[in-house]
Amino acid sequence: MKNKLISFLEKAKKSTITLSQLESVADASETYEEFATAVFNLLDEEYIKAIKSHGTNWKGLPITFRIQKGKVKQSLIDSIQQHQFQVHPAIQLQAYYSSSEKKWYEDLKWIKKIDQYLKAHDLPIADANSSERSYQLVKDEKWIDEKEGKAILEKIQLFEKLKVVKTPDPLMYALNPKRMISNQNLHKHLIVENKATYYGLIGTLATTCCTTLIYGAGWKISSSLSQLSQQLGYKDEENQHEVYYFGDLDHEGISIYHHLHEKYHVKLATEFYSTLIKKPFYKGKETQTSNEVAIQHFLQNFTTKEQEMIIDLLNEGGYYPQEALAKEELETIWRNVTWAQV
């Protein structure tokens, strides 16, 4: 009974409350003696104070009380203060002092995910659309726009700092002129994550059957890829697109690929990775966020032995940047993969 009354007091919008309002909290199975005992306990512990001028009832209970908000919300305040010291400094939790304890703990699970991302990557320096940023923060691309994401981010004073934009950046690509003048309706494209790899492959584009070589620029590709047909001047109903992705072999690169596959049905340019994992891997990405669903989906593209090698390197905090493949290796792989042969 006492805990129910405290919860009721916590939600009260006014600073005073009447005895009859407290009585409404009691269940039919509870006696008035039990209710009165609980109220007297709240008075003794200074959750509420009697307004003496309003008198008492037959049981000696005050007719009206003044709610001691500081005491009522003490556990909530303690929890918020504790987390404020622990989270990334860009996250501000003061707004939750006026929330209910229930709302605080509902939002806390999201705040922890955001905190984990910021501690691994810090505040972004590049713009991203809402679906891309949602996926980065909580692994749910609809969270900001269609769920409670934007409200939570605004409440913790983070939305503006996350550089969320509505308009995607233009898609950056090199064009194969031979493919543009052909009558083929199936167009193949290769996305590479980094500039060095893009420039390492650009000279080979004309020797492949690919229409474009696309510079992904990390997570930016998530929004800009939507403009592929429009920028090429193709009508979707008359043309098909088969898109392949090659990124860094680390947790973030795997997550980008998984996101692109879910959103655009992008395929993995597996052959580049198969060559990468034959080399010694690098260390230094231990703090990246791991997405187990994305990892399992990524592994399906490889042989059992290759899967074991990839799992081992991730478990050891290892990674492969695209730059681990020299220009000559990149060119040879792209010319020889079956899906890119003329």
C-alpha cells in the first residue's frame, strides 16, 4: 500500500493532495486500517505534511496534505544523478527530474545505447539523415522518425548535436561510358567505403561490366544510394540495379553492409574480403559497437574456414582496412570476379 501511495504522489501535478484522492488508490481488498497505517507512515517519513488548518477525519487523518516533492522523488533524483556522472558529457539528463520514475526507466535503456555509441565514436562530424543516425545509435533505422527517438534526443539536449538532416548528400560515383551507351537494362555497381580504394579502382572501371564505381563515404551511403536511378537518369521500371559492397572488415563496416542489404538488397563483394583475411590483421577497433545480427548475416557469405578466421579477428579486437589491399590487388580481384566480367 505504501509503495502505491508513493507512486501516486510522484505522478501528482499539484503540490497538495486531498485525503479522498489518496483513498482512491486503495484496493477493495484492503482495509481502511491498512490504508491509514500507510498514510501515517508517509507522514512520519515526511513524504507528505498535514495542512493542519483543514482538519482531520474520524481516524485522525488530515483532510489535506502538502506533497514533499524532494522526498517523493528522491530515488528518481539519485538514479538520474548517478547516471549523469557516468554518461557521455554531451548527454544532459536534467529534464528527467520532472518526469515520472516509470518514464525515466523506460527511456534509460535508449540513453544507455546512445551513451555506448558516443563513447565509442564521439559526436559526429558529418551530417546524416534520420534513418542512418537511428541505425548508428540504437540499431533501428525507424527509431528517430517513427518511434520515440526524436523526443528522447531533444529531451537529453542531443538532437541538434547529432547533425541529423532531411536531405541526403548527392551520390558520388565514377561512370563507365561503355555501359551508358549499351542497350543493357541490368546495371551493376560497386560501392567502396574509402577514398583510397575508390581511386585504386577507378582506372579499372572501364574493363568491367559495372556501370558505376561508387564512393560510399562510410554511413553517408545509407541515404545517398536512394538517388542512384535518378542521378543516372534511369527509370526504375525499365532498369534493374545489382549493387555490391566492399568496406572495411570491422564492426562498423559489417553494420553498414547489413544496413544496406536490408534497405536496398545490396550484395557483398566477397572476393575482396577473402583476399584481405589472408593477410595479418590490425588492432585498434576494440571499442566499436558489435551488432551480432549483422555479423551473422555477414558470415553467411564465406566458407566455414573463412568464417572462423573472421570471428577470431573480431574477438581479438582486430580489423582490416580496405587500404590493406594494394592497387594491383584491387584491380586484379575486380577484373576476375564473375559478376564484374564483361
